[in-house]
Amino acid sequence: MTTIRGNSMQNLTTRSLVFAAAFAMIASPLLALEQPPAVKNSAVPSLMETGTYDLDPTHAIIEFGVSHLGFSLYRGRFNTASGTLEWNSAEPEKSSVSVTVEVASIDTPSDKLDAELTGAEVFDAAQFPQATFKSTGATRTSDTTGTLTGDLTIKGVTKPITLAVTFNGSGQHPMLNTAWSGFTATGSFKRSDFGIVNWAQAVGDTVELRLDIEFGKKQ
């Protein structure tokens, strides 16, 4: 019985090894095809190609957060955005950017809340379908960081805002064959400045922003 059991285990191990080898032979070419070419990004802003770049809507994460009863920072995002970056590699601080967000694309964990936020009592997306940011100036704070000032418009009201910006890198997009770049920006504003004062006893007035955006150079 011991010999039979040993032979069975040996046969099982052999079959497993054969199966693993066969799977590797079949899967390896497929996995190789799925891997994109290596991207050689540069973290040096001056090496990013000068020109006009379009915001990539499929790689634009625009998030906001507000205090909920002091227990948490309740977060949401806008799923639809467009924008343009005019990049000056010789003097990055002279670059400019504009971003437009479709208010109706707001997305929180609650469908009911989404409907309330886009309704007439809050953002009134029917009358004010877009929120915009247009830069007015920039200051470098290090090789890869800076502050970006601009005008934020929500519900027809325009107020100045300052964003802390990090240059994540630039390079050639391996599949689209064009210059590509990425930035992260953070900042905050008072929602009451834009006439949004709903649920004041439960929801904080300060809105925290975070934008992670990629831009592709126009052909």
C-alpha cells in the first residue's frame, strides 16, 4: 500500500508539472502581447515638449471631499471633464491651463444624493451645467512642484483659488505615439462662496479638491 500511494503521489506530481509547463508555453506569448512597451518618463519639466495639450477624459480623476458631521471626509467625484494645457518648457511658470467639468457627472456613493446635488436646490445643473477653472498665474516652488492660481466658476459665481501642483512626469505615450504628461493638484474652497449652503449643520463649508490629470499633446 505504501508503494502504491508513493507511485500515485509521484504520478500526480509529474502530471502537475507537465500541466504547469504546458500552461506556461501557451500563456507566455499571450501575456507578452498584453504588456505595453516600457515608458521612459522624465520628471524634469523642462524636457516636456512645448505645445498645446488636451486633457485625457479617460485619465482625469477629479475628486472632492467635505466633512460629514465631523465623522468623516465624505468624498465624491466628477466623471466628465475636458481641458487644455498650454505648456512652455523654457518657462513652465508661464504655462496656462483650463478645465471644464460637467456638473451632471457628479458621482457619490448615493444615487439619491447625486440627484439632489444636481437639482435646483444645490448645483442646479440644468441652469449651470458646467463648472470651470482657468489659471491666471503660476509660481515654481521646486523642480517638480508649484502653485497655480486661477478663477473657479460654479453656478455662475467666479472666485479665485490656489492649487498646489506636482509635475508627475512626461514622455512618449507608447500606444498613441504622442507626447504625454501627468499632474496632481490639490486645493480647497468655501462652498458658501458659491451660494451652496445646503445642510450647513451636517456638512462642512470647506471643500477639499484633488485632481489627477493626464494631458496628451495635440497632433
